[in-house]
Amino acid sequence: MLLFIPQFFILVLSSGDISGQTSKPDTLQSLSNFADKAASLDSAEEIINKYTPLDTSKVSKEIEKALSFVNIFEKFTWSVILIQKDGIKRNFETKKPDTVQTKNVDTVIMNARFYVIPKLRNKTIALDYKIHGSITFTSNGYKILSTGLFNQSSEKNLSKLELKGFADLPISDSLQELSFTYLPYHKLSEMSLKLELRDLAMAEKQREETLTKEYENYSLGFYYLAFGIVFTLVYMFSRDKTENLYFSLFCLFTSFTYLSSTQSTYIFNIVCLFCLVFSFEFMSFFLAKVLKNKNKSKIFLFIRLILAAICFHPAILYNFTLFGNVQSGNIENMPAPALILLIFSILFCISVSSSIYYLIKGFRQKKWEAKTIVFVCSFAVFISILLPWIVGWLPGIRHTMFVQNLGGIGIYLYPLSAVIVLGRTNRLNQKKLLDQVHSIRLLSEENLEKEKEKQLLLESQNSELENKVAERTKDIIRQKEELEISKQEIELKNKSITDNINYAQRIQSAILPDIKLIYKALEQSFILFLPKDIVSGDFYSFAERNGRVLIIAGDCTGHGVSGAFMSMIGSSLLNQIINEKGVDEPALILTMLNRLVIEALKQGENESNDGMDISICSFDLAANELQYAGANRPLWLLRNNTIEVFRPDKFPIGGLQAAKDRSFTNHVIQLTKNDTLYIFTDGYADQFGGQNGKKLMTAKFKEMLLAIQDKGMREQENYLRSYFENWKRENEQVDDVLVIGVRV
């Protein structure tokens, strides 16, 4: 039987030198004294009784533990040499070599010495190893183990896999020198290496138990994984059943918990912890939905996910772990990963408490789903936790294999109960759906009968409607023929009217003065004349009399044919006043025109309210003098980029309030060179258009005239014509347009 006494191992530390030399002679002397004493003892019990004041029960337990295994990483002090990838070499000593950080480390060389009691000499014990990487292990200069890159017969890529097994370690001398060279897998940040000394028989038994435990974990992991995949697919086809999603997530995280527990690396241990947390968390989500028909808030779930993710950050993962700090050549033992364990403990307690809370709430539920889940969960907790604890605690009762397997039975039961509940729920839902389908079928049959009756009724109504439509069609055809005849008659009348209007337009054009004569008398001038219809209610007149040049702009009531008649009356009367009677003063011309229009239209004797707005300019070009008079139409004088407005008298020629004795104001204006004068009707400023369909307005018309003063008068005419068309766009022209401009 293999026996190590951990309390009395005396180590020789060589700081990387295993030649037997030491810098501590006192330690070596105490080692020799102890070796002599240890050689004279016959048993482990004598060593314990002589050097350790323990009671009998503690001694038995200590011997039983010693007979099991010795973790040489925990019981021996090791000298360590780290050779980094950049060639830097570090030496130190530690009692926790499995916490050595191997980031950027290429090679780890470690060695230690210990003495063995006589009863263990010339025996073979088992060296149990578990590594990620490659290792060569020697004892007293003899190679015991070579794996990975040190084993020429193996594949080189095996160095990245986890290797487990036993190697025979012969104990031949009282002084044992252990030494190994370790090449860590480059993706690991800590030493993934476990070495234990065991009795051969116990090692095989322990190995068998470990394999059994791993098999159980794999079985449970894939068991829950199967449920998780199935219920994930179920949820994909029925998105409204969120309980299927919660149960699938519970099964998946439980599966990851069991599968990650089969790996012994530090990262997988942390993964196992947080998978366990979220397993209970999604269990609480599932219980809340099934037992209380309530969806838990997702905010706290996201917070827990963030906290779990933070724990996997390298700054947390490797700065708050068992790794020690190198101080004065030694690695000090650090506490457990406190921050990660603290976060795990808090999240685990919250998740478990939440699951227990909803489970307790389920006791008050009378629904069979709640009763089934609560009963099975309670039964599983009892047989997996409480019953084994009670059996193990009672004296005289043997802890049988059956009791040990009760925990596994409880773990297998819970998903089955959830499957039963969800399955029965789906069956009931399916039954309800079938009942609804049956009801729908009956309703469909009733609707079909009603539709048949409606169809017969519609056919009868359609027949009547077809007869009525046929009669109506005949009436429409007859009316269409009548309309066609009426249309032809109207077209003939319209053609006749249009021909008459065109003839009237030719007459009006003949009455209007020749523009060439105007441009000859007033070289810098323009007349923009845009009738709304074929004939116009706006007119202009021109005369030369007594050394003066008269230019007139008139706007008669209405437009089209009625306005054209008034314009011809106005033109005829003006010709009579100016050319026949020789009047050239604008105010007197308006006074006489007002009286003649009233007499011609017999206003005051009938209901006629026709009239005109008019402005008259009389130029004395030799004296640079202008006389102006207006009836409702102003004169604009542009001088030095400013506009001076000469206001007209506020009454028309003739019209609704006709009075023969009206008198008009005669304005005398002294002109200077480059003065520009404008007289116009209201058609230009009243036109609707632009982007918003609004009137152009007088203010904008003023701005426009100021802006074009650098242009010649003919250019101004073209500009005003183009701007008017662009402004009008698709809108109808509102009124006749007349603008007359003269530059001195």
C-alpha cells in the first residue's frame, strides 16, 4: 500500500539546479536529521504519533486520505524556470505551480526533491496526469513520461488536446528527484497541468469513477441538448408560445453546464458556473409563464448577461484569479477568483430564488399544469437532494449505489414533466382547434346554403337588370344621337361666333394705332399688349398734335367681346376729341371723354354701368415736359433707381356712378434725361401664378421694373413678356394685359 505523509515531506529547493547543491545549508542539515529518523520508523502510524499530536479519528482520516493520492503540486515546493518566447528567462519558487501564468511563455522547467520512508522504497506507484500541451517527466534521471511534441511517435498537433492517463513511477531511492519540462498549448493563458501520485489499485478505481462521472455528465448534457433542440424547433413553428422558447433555453444552458463540467480547464469552469446561473434563470421564466401566465421583465436578464460577459474579459479573467504576483523571486498564493465568484454567487442566488418563488406560487394554482410541475419538481428535489442527505446522515444505514443514483433520476424527471405539461397543453390546444375547425365547417355549410339562395336571387335580379339595361341602352343610344346632332349645331354656331369675333379682332386691330408710328415718335418706348381672348377690353391710343405726343392706356369694363366694343367706343371718342377738336391737355381730354361716354351709352337713363379706367400722357419733347391725368390708373416715374407715383383721380370714365360734370387733375412734370415712365392696366399685377398660385401684386411689379432699368426698352418688353408667361405657368390668364413704357 502506497503511503505518503504530507506533514513530514522535507523539500530540497535548488532554484532550477537539481545537482544537489543548495544555498541553504541549514535546510539540508535538517533534511539529513529527519531522514535518519524517518528510516528508523516502521509505519506511517508511528510517524504520525511521534511528530503530530492528532486524536485517533483524525489520524484515521489522515491515513485514509494519504492512501488515496498525493497532489505533488500542492505538497511540494518547486523551483520554476520560465523561458519566454522573446528569450527572457525567469527563476522563482512556488508551492502552487498549477497557477503559473503561461501567457507568452514558450517553455516551463520545474523540479523538486523529497524523501521517502523505507516502506515505500522499491515499489511502483501510479502517476496520474492531465495536461494541455506537451511534457517530459523524469524521476532520478529516468524518463517516466513523454507526450505531445516530446513523443516522436505521436502527431505534433496532439499537443493542443487534453491528454489523460497513468504512468508507472518506480520508487527506488530514499531521495527522489522529480523534474519535468512543459510546453504549454499556445492558446492557454494558465498552466493546464495536473500531476498526482496514487496507489495503482486506487488509481484504477478513481479513473473508473471519473469516467463514470464523465459519462453521466455527457449523458445528461446530450439528454438536455436533445430537449433544447426539439423545443427550439417547436418554438420556430409556433412563435406565440414563449414558454417553449424559455424551456428550450433552460435545456440548452443545462446541457452546456453538464458538458462544460467534463472539461477541467479554467475557462470551462467559469463557463459551467454561468451556464448554471442562466439555466435557473430561464427555469424561472418558464415557471412564471406556465404557472402564472406572466412574462418576466427582460431588463434584469440583460443586466445579468452583461455581468457574465464582463467576467470573461481578460482584465477580470486573469487579474482576479489564482495567479500569483512575482515578488522577490517568489509567487505568493492568492485567494480564489473573488470578483467572479462574487458575481456568480449573487446571480446564482437571485436566479434560484426566483425559480423557488414561482414554484411556491404554483402550490396555490389549481390548474393541472401547475400541479404537475410543482409535484414533479418537489419530488425531484426530494429524491435527488434531501433523500441522499437523510440516508447518509442516519447512523447504521449504508449509502448504496441506488441512493447515489437517486439524484440522477430526479434530474431526468424534470424535463419529462415539462414535456408532459407542454404536450398536454398542445393536445388541448389541438382539441380546441379541431372543435373550432368543426364549428367553422358547420358554419361554412350554412353559409354555402345561404350563398346558393343568394345566387338564385341574384340570377333573378340580374335577369331583370339585364332587361332594364337593354331598355336603358336604347334610350342612351337615342339620347347620344340627339346629342350628336346638338353638338354639330353648336359647333356650327361656335364657328360662326368665332369667325365673327376674329372679324371683330381685325376691326379692333385696324382701329388701334400702328406701333411703328409710335416707335418712330418715341424711339425709346415699348407697348406690351396681351389680350386674354381674341379681342381685348384693353386698348392704347396715340396722337401727335400741336408739337406734343400723346400716348394713352385704357382698361374698359370686362374683356372679350363686351370689352372690345367699349375699347372701340373709347378709341373713337378719343380720336374725335384729340384729332377733330384739337384738345391736347390730358385732364380736359378725360373730362370731355367722361361726358361723351355717358351720353353715348345713355347712362342715367338705363342700367348700363360700363366704363373705363384710363391714363393719358402728353409729351413736349422740346421742353422735356410731361402732362399727365388719370382715371383710376397711375403714372410711375423711375428716376435714379427710385419710383415716384403720380396718383390718378379715384373715379372712372362713365361707369356705375356716372357724372357729366366731373373734372380731372392735370399733373405737369419736368423731365430729365433717362427718366422712364410707365402707364399700364391692372392685368399684369393681378395674374395668378408662381409656385404657390398667388397674385403677382403691384409691389413685385415695382421691384421688377426697378431691376430692369439697365436694359433697353425693347429688352424690357421681352423680359416682361417672358416673366409673365413663366409666372402664369398652367394657370388661365385672368385679364387683358397692357404695359406702356417710355424713356426720355
